[in-house]
Amino acid sequence: MLWHSINPATGELRQSYRPWETERIEKALAAVAAVTPSWAATPLGARAELLRSLAQVLRNRKTQ
């Protein structure tokens, strides 16, 4: 089984993905749970700056 990403404006298939196995999902959720207290303790301004930096990295990758 595959998951499909479809452009809603055109109906064009953008990409297909294989779903993760349960073990991989559980590992990802455990990683999130481990860092949540640290993220929550980070001041809002610092979190905003980190997210802006991440957005710039993603924009740069999109243009490559």
C-alpha cells in the first residue's frame, strides 16, 4: 500500500510514500516525547527563530 500526495488544484500526483512500520512510528513518538520538555522550556522568541531558520532551509531546498 502507498500513500499518495496529490496537488488539489490540478489533481496531479506529486509523490507516493510507503507507510511506516509500527516500530518506526513508536521510535519517532518516543523521540518527540523525550525533547518536548526542553522545547516547552525554550523561550517563545527562540522557538520562533528556530522555526524561521527551518523555513529558510526548506525554501532553499525547494529551489535546488
